[in-house]
Amino acid sequence: MISVVNIKDILNCVGDPFIKEITFDSSITKEIIFKLGEDGDLEYLDRLKKPFFKISYPENYLIKGVEGNNSLRIILKDPELKNGDIIIKKGFNYLLSILENI
């Protein structure tokens, strides 16, 4: 089981958090990546030395990271949205719900 150990806001140029970096207690596996990709549009680039993934969700956020790393990012697709913080929280809650079932 993988658990969250740290959550860091990544701020844009005006100080608004529209990216969250999530750090885990272990590495992100291919199984986790494909499980997260079930409800989104998964791009998985396994020809790289360390496979990169990006998952776009219709709720206006995406999750991206590198297989084998212990962190990933949840990113608001349109930082100008007034309810961006709610969308980022939705992405984080979705991520947690998937991890609980792995």
C-alpha cells in the first residue's frame, strides 16, 4: 500500500496554487499509473529511460509524473478558473480513493 507523506503547493507567478505536488512513501508503479488512467485519457511513454505518464481528466485537471519516482503532480488545466481550488481538491480526492483500493 502506498501512502501520502507530503503535499506541496506549487504557486504560479501571482501566488495562486494551481499545482499540487504529492509525495508518497514508495515509488509509483505501472499498476498505479494504469489504475489512475482508467477514468481519464492516459498517455504513457514507456520508451523513455524512466516512463513518463500524463492523465487528463474531463473535470479540468491532469495528473502527471514518472514511473519509479515517489511523487507526482495534480495540475489545473486552466489556472484562470474561479473554482480552480475545488477542481484541484477533486483531483486529489480522486487520487486518494484510487490509492486506497490498490
